[in-house]
Amino acid sequence: MRRVRYEVNGGPEVLFVEDVTAPQPGPGELLIDVAAVGVTLPMVRKVREGSEPVALGGEVAGTVTALGEGVTEFAVGERVTGLCFGHGYAEQAVLRPAMTSRIPAHAGFVDAIALVRSGMVARGAYAAGRPEPGESVLVTAAASAIGTLVLQFAKAGGARRVVAAVSSAEKADFVREAGADEVVLYGDESWGEPVDVIVDGVGGELLGPAVRALSPGGRLVAFSSGGGTIEAYDLLVGGKSAIGFQMAVLARNKPALYARWLDELWELHAAGQLRTAVAATLPLEAAAEAHTLIETRRNLGKVVLVTGQA
């Protein structure tokens, strides 16, 4: 089978395709023929900034072809999506049942990649900010797959004003179509009238402007892998809060809520009430191009690799 790998950390140019023997599922694992792979900012950052090479894992979707010992939750032939903690940029991948879910009949593999992880993170991060109807919401990385879904959750939740923060003016029309009432640029001197909730998918140097953009009592939800530091005094003077969100924590500690949210995501998608955004579908061998799209912030929505089985 083909898979994408790298031997030294660096830019997208370090990625290469190799032919290797297909993996076999161990006890408590299932094997899928991969149809689609989601390319994420955290994985792009690991390739660029990591201390050593790691397996290119992440979100994958495909068809179950083999079951390891003890796996009873799924059957061969079912279409599934899940998080791969091994080599996911590949034609076959191993998943754990706890991090895998079925794809409903109405949806395709690319739909699953664009909706499940991004939608669950968007739903969870937005909820972590404890938004109330009539409050204002600002979303950074608003043109990303997660960001566009947060914009939609904010509008559906009754936000009186939804602001999209993006890296360039070229993204303004796109995020307005996704639900933004206003658009600001990261480099603007001011992000406008203060807001009650900020859902931040960037981190790093944007944390300072984000905290300043909060109204008194406002809440900043940070879910990105970008790191960064917030001064406690900056929170203190306005009675503001900073909240960290990670979907894995919610999935482990509140599995029933996780399952309910997942069902609701698919229901909203089937009813046409939740729109996903796919910036590009590229062949597996174009992984470097996919990473470049994300690094240069040119993607409007999800970047997906496909193997030909989608």
C-alpha cells in the first residue's frame, strides 16, 4: 500500500510517498481501506515544528476490511470514520473502536471528514464559552473547517452579533456566507465593539488581541495547538475568563454527551441545517500541497486527501 511519511522535520517538501506492507489489526483494533484523510493544522505544525518525526495520523474515513480479536462493535464492510493514532496518510489504517463511528447512508467519506471531528470540536468549543442568546461572539480562524461551523452554531444559538476574524480580506465573502455579520483582520488595530465570547482556533500572538476584544465578564475559549500566554492581570481587570477545550477530554469523561452530539451533527447535516466547507480534495501523493495550503492560510474550509476509494 502507499503511505505518506517524512524523515526530518521541516516544511511540506519533506513529505514523500512510499510503498509498504499493509498493517494488520491487533487485539481491540479494526483495519479500514482509507478513502479520505483530513489534513489538520496540528499535524502540519508537528511536521514543521516537532522535535522528531511522528506518524502522520489524524482523521480518516473508509470501509472496514478486518477486525482484530475482541472487536464486536463493527463489522467488515461498514463505512466508518475515526481518529488514527498511527499512520493515517495511507491507503489502509488501523483504528480503535472507541474513536470510530459509522457514517450514515446519506453521507460520503469526504462529508464525514469535513463534519465529524470539525463539527464536534466546533460544538464543544462553542458550548464551553457558555453563550447566551443575545450575546456577541467572535471566531478566529473563521475560514477554517471548524471556524465555519462555529459561526453557524453561533447564529443558530441566537447570537445578536457574530464576528469572523481572518488572516486576509480575501476571506471576507466566504465567512459572511457562513454566517458572520462582521469581519475583522488579525492585524487590525481594533477588532471593533467588544464581544462576550471568543472561540479561538489560532492561539500564539493572537491571544493578546483576543483578550482585549472581550467585554467585561467575557469568555475566551482556546482550543488550538498554537500555544501562547495570557497575562492574569489582563483577565483580572475586566473580570474575564480563559477556558481551555479539548475534545478528547470530553469524549473520555462524557461519552453519552459525545454520542448525543454526534447524532445531532448528522441529523443537522441530513436536514441541510449545517453546511460543511471543503477547500480542496487532493490525491494522497499531493500531501505536500495540502500542507502548503494550510501553512499559507489559503484554505477556505477543510483540506482532504483522497485515495481513489472515495
